[in-house]
Amino acid sequence: MNQFHEKPTIAVSHARSFNDNERFLERHVPLAGEVAKYGANLIALNGAKDRDGGKSFSSYYSFDSAGSGLTRHDESVQVDSALDLTGGIARYTPAISALNPIGVREIVRSKQSQYDTLKDLGDHVPFTAIVPATSEAVVDALDSIESKRIIIKPDLDPDKVKPMIVGTKSEILHSLDQYLSHMNPEKDLLVVQEYVEEVRSDFDPAFRFINEQEREIANSAKDLNRELRVHVMDGKPILTTARVGLDPSSRLPRDEWVHVDQDTVPEHVLDLASAAARTIMREANEDDAFLAVDLTPDGTKIVEVNGRNIGTMSVEEGRPASRYAHDVTTTEIAAKLVSMANKNRKEEDQ
């Protein structure tokens, strides 16, 4: 009998090799410890690759007790819930409770479905058009947008590897043919969106970084874009962080998470993030959702909602403020996954 049969079994599912993956261990060994406090076990799965049907998998990885690595086991295991970082559990194993479930994932994976779901939030959502990757379609979309600057990017690009362009209408028209040369007009869809100028604004005056080190990191990148990220579990904000050093066309080494005093996060920031998450959950008809809502630094507009690969935050060496974010996300995710696992088992027994 498998060693995990008697206790609820929770999986971290990620479609990749885990060998020598220090970052994966740094984030999830502590999660295994938190899950164990509830009398449950945490394992790792290579996505949904080894599924046998139902809740069963033919192989899995266990976390070494010293936290130094993962051990592969080629034996059957039953999984009750999963932190589904790459989507295979939600998509292919409906018997297992996945965070995030497929209905939520389908909404947030596309800018078009995000906009269609959130547009009733009015001015908090930038106007967005989704069009084929053709010159005619892009020009028509540009004519429908009134903002001074516009951003164009692929609709589906979860790893953010495809190019994007930002500029005035005339600047975009000047570079459009070259940009479209990277696209397949028969397959690719483009987001043509009002550029959210507020990403260059200051953080709300009430907002404070948790210590002087974090404030200095934020100030060192003032010439680039900034965002707030609110981690929202089941519609309830659990953590707010800031992100600085963003460039709209590329991810730069100066792109940093910075940690903030949670007591100074304005209520309107939390309210908007909660409204976005609850709207998505309602549209998806799902009770479970762990979302990261990215807002402008003044907390007035939604930049994007993320529901893929949202997990615990890492502890960063030399950044003591990162410990709080790591502890909060680890504790909240563990409690949620155990609750889902217990509910899954109870429903199975009925």
C-alpha cells in the first residue's frame, strides 16, 4: 500500500523536470512542512503526465525530509488536491480539486476573456480589442481607441516571450509592418489596448515600504513602470506587494518585487482587487481561486489578472522583508489546499 494512502495527499503539479531545481525546492519544501501540520502529505507531480485515471498517478516525487531534493517513486498514488502551476491537473483530471480550476484558468489565460469578464468594472479596466494579426484589423482597432498611447501584444503568451509595441498611433503605424512580420495572420490574435499611463504614476501617498532597504530598491527604478500585485484567495486579499523597474516591451534585470507595510495598503486597492477576483469566480462558477491582481501603483486600474503559476513567494537572500511574504503565501496556500483535499475526500465518500 502506498505510504500516503491514509492521509490527504496534495500535489504541487508542474510540467517539468524537478532534478536540481533549487528554486522549486526553496518555494515548496516549506509548503510541505505547512501541509504536514494539518496531517496531510505534499508530493510533486510532473504535470498530468503520469495520470492513470480518476485521482491516480503511476509515479510521483516526494520531498526529502532534509529539504535537499526530490525522490522519484514509480508506484501508484491517489491525489486529493493540487496546486496546479501549469494547468494539466485542472484540464485532464477533473476528479482532483485543482487550484486554480479550469473555469478560472480559461478566463485569465486570455486578455480577451479577461476584458469581457471585467469590463463591467468600468473605468477600472483599460479598453481592449482582440483582433487577427493583420494590418487592416489592427488599424481598425486603433481607430476605436481614444488614448494617447496604445500597447499591442499577443493575446496568448503566458511565458511573455513574444514581442510587443507601445506608442502613439503614428508610432505604431510606422513600425506595424515589421511587428506583424513576427506573427501568423491565420493563427495569432493580438491585444490592442489602451496604454495605462498610470503605471508611471506614484504609489498612493498612504503606501509605505516595510523598511528602508525596500524603499531604496523601489526608488532606484523610478524611471520605469510600477505596479501593485494583490494576492487574492477566494476573493479575499491576503498579501499586497509592489513591483518596480518594469519595461512594457521587455523584462529587465531591474524588475523587482518590493515588500510593503500591509497596514498602509489603502482600502480602495484591496476592494478593487477583490472585486476583480470575485467577478472572475462568479463568471467561472467556481468557489476556489488563487489570483494575483496587478494594479496601477495608485490602485485605480487593473493591469492584468494572473492565475497561472501563482504560488508561494521565495525568501530572497539579504532581503529580510521577503520572509513575511513567503510566510503568508505559504501558510494561506497550505490551508487552502488541505481544505480542498478534505472536501474532495468527503465528497468521494458520499
